[in-house]
Amino acid sequence: MVTGGAGFLGSHVVRELANWSPAEVFVPRKKNYDLVKFEACRQLIADVRPDMLIHLAARVGGIGANRLNPGLFFYENLIMGVQIIEACRLAAVKKVVGVGTICSYPKLTPVPFREEGLWNGYPEETNAPYGLAKKMLLVQGQAYRTQYGMNIIHLLPVNLYGPGDNFDPASSHVIPALIKKIQDALDAGQNHIKVWGTGRASREFLYVEDAARAICLATDRYDGPEPINIGAGFEITIMNLVTQLSHLMGFAGQIQWEKSEPDGQPRRCLDTSRAERLFGFRATTSFEIGLQRTIAWYRQNLTVSPRIP
């Protein structure tokens, strides 16, 4: 079973699972099972009786959405995860795969981020409620493994991008937000775009199909208490990202930096050696090719409708 399997990452995971030949893959929908309610979680597990659960259902968004909805992001991410994991424990589900977030790392984590540094400080303020909620699911999984012998793992993916992403400017992450902003400027004949922050912050990005493959590899091969970074192992400044996207999309206008808006975490780049050592994952999609595919998908679809967790 894949919670959130109809969402951006989840839909790619469901497609990737076809390469692993499970007997059946079930994707619950919120209208039938609202995971914020514990009875719905228990009913879901009783109805489906999964051998394995990959928990991807989440309330997610970019810096703006996190800043506007810190309570909602904290509560829904924490309560969904805690309750579905507890329901799996009560039903003796054989394996649970928890998918956390790079936002759980401390704001000033040394680059590259190593899993051992996860507890060495407080997360970046604009997304701390979301990051801490996800971090508590790691604690829950480790506690359940210790007390109940539960096979539960926790993965820490970096920023994802790719076809099918959420391009709604109210809730999207940086790559889809910039693609839409540049395309809107091109369509309107504008000679400039405005971008939050200074451009000096850096990010690491992982193509969504690579992320789906990593999750399936971990589901199949990893059984341990330690969190595992999932990433591509490189970083790029937001300024260079805007430059690259502008070049790929044919936009020659001016970039106006809104320096009064937050940059978010100063730097992000993961040490991904643990994932490669323990279950053989290495990202294979080049950043330029991934961006080209994402731009092409958006231009073909031109939709900003957000996915429903």
C-alpha cells in the first residue's frame, strides 16, 4: 500500500513498483480514508491488509506555504504518520517505509549533510514545524523497532522535481514555481521576473523518478534503524538555477531579487554514500535532462492544480 500514491512522488513510486512485480499495489484516497482520523487509519489497514506500507501522504509546500500554515503542516504531517504507523503495528504489517524530509536537518548543518548531524541543531525557521513533525516519525519508528521489533525504516529525500509536480504558486517548491514564473513572463511578453531572496542560498535537487527508484530499493533491501539520505549529491545556488532555467526556456529578461523575502536554509547538499552502500542507490538522471523533461511536461499541460495528499 502506498499512502499518497496519487500525489507527485507517490504516482512515480506506484509506476516504479511495477518493475518489482508485487502481487497488488493499493492506493488509498483521502475521500475514503482520512488519515488525520485514527479510526480511518485502522479501517484502512483492516480493509487492505497490506504486507508492506510506503507512507508518502503529507501536507507539503514551499517556503510561502510553510510560513502561512505552520500549525496545519505540523499537525497533519505528525498525526497522519503517528496514526498510520500505530495502525500498522497493531495489525502486524510486515514492513513500513517512512519518507521524511531534508527540512528535518538543522539550519546550519555542515555540507554535505550526513545522517549523524540530524540532531545537531534546530531546523530552518520557515519550515521547522514541518521538518520536526516528520522527524518525530523517525523517533517513533526507532522506538517501535526497539520495543516491538517492527521492521520500519526512515528515508530523507532532498528537494524533488519532475513531471507531474505541483505548479501552483501558492504552494509549489522552487523549481516548479520558477518554471511557471518564467513561462508566464514569456507568454505575457514581460522583460523581467521577480524571485524571492538573494539568490545566494543553495539547494540539491533529485529527479522524481530517481527518488521513486530509491524508495523501492530501500523497501526491498534495507532493514535498519538509521535514517538514510536520498539525493543526487550536488548543490546549485538559486541564482544559478534561475540562470539555467532561463537559458533552457529561452527567457532573456531581467531577474529582480526580492531580498526582503526569505532565502530559507542557507545551503543544502547531502552525503548519499549510506544509500549507495546499504541498498545500491545512486541517482542517474542529469540535472539538465531532468529540467528539460520537467519544462516540457509543464508546457504540454500548463496546469497549476495542486495534488491532493
